[in-house]
Amino acid sequence: MVEEKADDMLFEAQVSDVAFLVVGDPFGATTHSDLVVRAKKLGVDVKVVHNASVMNAIGVCGLQLYRYGETVSIPFFTDTWRPDSFYEKIRRNRTLGLHTLCLLDIRVKEPSLESLCRGKKVYEPPKFMTINTAVEQLLEVEQNHKESVYSEDTTCVGLARVGCEDQVIIAGSMKQLLTLDFGPPLHCLVIVGDTHPLEEEIISFFYYLKHFGLLDSGYGFLLPAVQRKQHKSEPGAAPVPGPPGAVTKKYADALKIAMQFLDIQKYDAGDHMKFGFPMAFTATVLSWTILEYGDQMKVGESIGTCSRLASRITYLNAHPTDNVLYIQVGSPKVDHGCWERPEDMTEDRPLTQVNASAPGTDVAAETAAALASASLVFRSTDSAYSTLLLKHAKQLFSFADKYRGSYSVSIPEVATFYNSTGFGDELLWAASWLYHATGDRSYFQYVTGKNGEDFANWGSPTWFSWDNKLAGAQVLLSRVSFFGPKDVSNSDVLQKYRDSAEAVMCGLLPKSPTATSSRTDSGLVWVSQWNALQHPVASALLAVIYSDYMLTSRTAKISCDGHYFRPSDLRKFAMSQADYVLGDNPMKMSYLVGYGDKYPQYVHHRGASIPADATTGCKDGFQWLKSDKPNPNIAMGALVGGPFLNESFVDSRNNLMQTEPSTYNSAVIVGLLSSLVTTSSVVQSFT
């Protein structure tokens, strides 16, 4: 219009008033500025009425306006005209770490070539460039230049119909955005430069949702504050606020597999013993995962997650009187003298208890934590069951606290298998869960008073595992610091727990000056050669939980001896540990059985090793332990012990150090994968 009619408009403006209406900013095009200059030279008075413009409306995607570089226009390519002057401008922007707004071509009232040849103008239908076309052309230009200014993996934000009720905003790689239909015009594209933590937090709400398909209008995410589809959580699962972020198919697929081991496995590991101490930890972690990431767990098709939990909790609640808890089924000596399927067992299965004269503070407190956390899971769907669990949790905590003593001292035979190194961490862990489940300030006072002084080990990082819950308690109490009532969250002692949790995080981050964790050459956190994967996976789970607390509370960073790290740094660490487990390791194998093309075939697991049609007894079943054939049954979803420090792995049933799975391994890998399936915040209250 301006190019063709400028002279006519200026002629009319010298004798009458002329209004020139534009879409967007009046000075969004150089031709408009030229029109003003020419008018002033002719003595024509010019008044400008400013309008809403995409130049500032793009701020809705969360990228800060002052971090944009020069705006570029992407014109439609033709067979003979393929301009690429925008490439150099994008290069300059990206060199400076700036975002680039790409305005996409609009063709209206364009006469067709055929009509021009015939001497009669016939106009083509209006033509508006889509984000898909823009990305195709951008990638073509990059392919021609081959200078790596950007690539198909470069993060971009596609925006359509900004400011309208049906606006669409989706962030993803160029490759991902190519596959999407953004709907009717107008479209624009932002090539993302370096990002601030706050930008990363906001833009995470708009990440490409590959696994679920697309939401709402059929095109993608809408504004987080306008329309958004709320996914219904599984009964008892705490919903995650807002739309989840980008679903990573790798983690979603692995989660589906990992959940299966919790279906089939009724014992703590590859034998047929039921040791209550590690099994209670399994249940507590599973409850915590449901409470934090119940919505994400649906990606793993975990429809029966709560029923899985209920079966474990009901078993653990073997608490007939106030000061008695049954904590073991089976005799280790008898059980380990047999190699048979569980359905073929005929041996005696004695029960073992802790009580007032043979105390087990550690196992009783861990069981209290399991019941208290599960009571939160079932509160909204089965209030009677929830109330029962909470009642027993309180009683068991009182029993554990009143009759203090380690269960591995009271029952020496367990020390060979699951020796407890102390019970103070379990007391703090259980009291923390009881505070979350009840809101009773006496439990808060328990962890912030003398018991905190005695057991918290403030400022000293520890490893989270079935034996040591201290790091877990510190992260869980940090949740109160982040989201609790002000008169509680401002507690100086609570801040010590949060500081200690951050010390744990700093110890995990490989670039932190206070990193305390040793690692393999490929970056796997290394603590113990026996069941080596339990500690890195559990630590990674805590890292993601803490990073999500930071995101939800808008906490931009933590300080590690003066060096600052963002939530994304914690998440990247966690992903590195998960990726190692799933195959990004020197052995090029997955340690999650059933995931990927290569995984352990000789898992140390009685039921997996014996053919379904075999007839065996206690002793003759050892032929299957010694067999050189792979397991006839796949222990689907089992997480085995993992590699040695030199990152080698010996796939042998006799190598139980590396090939034996466990339910507590499964609990932490399910938690980690659930947290990584999407990039999301967490609920601020479990109740």
C-alpha cells in the first residue's frame, strides 16, 4: 500500500485530512518512517496515534523485551528469489546472546503473474507465512551458509494470534515447531538467545508437548494465566499446577517400564526375604513421588500407582499393639539356602518383631514415615483409610521415640543384610512427614528443637538411601521453608535445614567449588561399589525436587561458596544421572531391565531365572543360578546394582553386587523419571 500509493496520499494530505491505518506499530516498517519524512518536507502536519504491536506483545512468552536484538523479516521464497539478508542480522544477535524476533511475510492484493501477462489484474488470495514455512526457510539458509548460526535444535518460540483469546505460544526446537499446526494467522517466531533464570522459568510453561499431543485448541499451550487444560490426577495424587512442560519421551517410556517391577516384586530384592526397613523406605519414596509428581506419573500410565502403594502400606502396617511392629518375614539363613520360585516355597517363614524390650527406632520411625506420607496420598479418596494410616503413624513414632535403639542391635542377624547406622535421621524424617500430614506444631518443634541439635548434622551433606534419610528430611523441611506459614517458614532453625539441603545440592553439582561427591569418568556419582546406582539416582531425585521448589517459589539461584547455580543446573545434573542409567555410559547399555536394546540378561532374581514350566525345589533350583543361559523371564523394570568405578559391568547371576535389583532402587528411579518426564513446578501444599 505505502509503496504504491504514497504519492497519492501525500497529494491529498496537502489539501485535506488523510488517515493512514496500519496493523501494529506505526513505525514497524521503514516505508512508514519514509512517509513521515516526505510529509514533513512538504509541510504536512503529522500526528501519530500509537497502536498495540507485536513488537511488545511478544513479551507474553516470558522473554524480556530489552534482551531482543535487531528484528528481522522473513519473506516468502520463490523459485527465483530466495533472499537471506536476515541471516547476518540473526548472527549478530546470537553472537551478543540476544533474542531475534522474526516477522513473517504477508501477501495481500498480489496480482497473479498470469493476469499480468494478460494485461488484467487478478489478485491472488491473501497469503500469510506460517511458522512452519519460516522455519523451513531459515534451515534452508543455514544449510546453504553452513556457519552454525542456528540449527534444527535451536530453541525458538512460535506465537500465533497474540492478544486474541485463541492465541497460541509454543516453545521448542526448530525441528519440533516444524511439525505443529499453529492455526490461522498471524504468526511470528522468536529465535531464543541467552536466557535469564526468570526467562527460563516462564518459558518452561510453553514447552513443546510431544508425547501427549497438543492441548486445548488443538494447537498447543495458551497463556498460563488465561485458558489452560488441567489434567486430572490419579486418585490421591497431588495435581501439578498449570500445564506440564515438554514431555521427554525417553523418560516417559522408561517410567512405564520401571513401574512394572513394582507390580511383580513383593520382596525387597532378588531373594524371598521381606525386610521391613528398606521396604518401608520404598513406600515412603513412592508416596513422596505421588505427592510431588502424581500428575506426571500419568504419563507412565501409572493408573494403578495408588493401588500399588496401598498393597505395600497395608503390608507394612503390621502393628497389632502400640509397642509392637513386625518388621521381617522369613529367615535369611533358610531363604538364602534355597533357589526357587516364590510359589514353590515350602520352608518355614518366621516373623520377626521389634518391641519395647527389643527396640527398633530406625525401622519403626521409617514405617511411621511411610504411613504418614501415604495418609496424605489417600486423604482425598479414602478418608477412612487415610485416618487409619495416620493413627498408626503417630503410634509408631511415639513407640520409636520412647524406646530408642537400633533394630540391627536388637536383631543382630539383619546387620549382615540391612544394617542401620543410626536412628536419628529416621526420627527427623518421620516427624517431618507427620508435620506435613497433621499440621501439628509439636512435630515441627520436634525437628527444630533438641532433636534437631542432636541429629540434624546441619551443613554436612549426606547421601540419601534406605539407611540414611537425613538429606531427604532436609529437602522435605525445605519445602516448609519455601511454602509454609510465615511464622514457621521464618524459623532460624528451619533455615539451617534449608542451608543443609543446599549444601547437599552444592555437593552434587559437578562445577560447584564445594562438590564433595566423587564420580566415574563419565560423571556418575560414586559412593559404593555395592548397588552403585542407588545413591546417584536417589541424589538426582532430591536435586529435581529441590529445583522444582526453587522454580515454584521463584528462587533464582543457590550459592555454593560464592558461585551461583540455577534450578536448571540441578535439573541438568539429575538428567545426567538418569541418562547414564538409561544407556549414556561406556557400556552403552541400559541398567533398567527392559529398556532399550541392550540391558542385563542375567539378573540375580530367583523368579526371573527359573523357567515357568520347570519343576524345582529348594536345592535343585540352584542349577538355574549356575546356568549360562539368559534369564527365561524378564524382570521388567528392575534397576540392577550397576557398574563398577571403572564403569565396567559383569552380567552374571552370581554377581549380585551388580545384577541384583531391589524395590528401593525401583522407588527412586520411578521418582526420578516421574520428575523428569516434564518440566514443571510443584504444589505448595500436600493437603
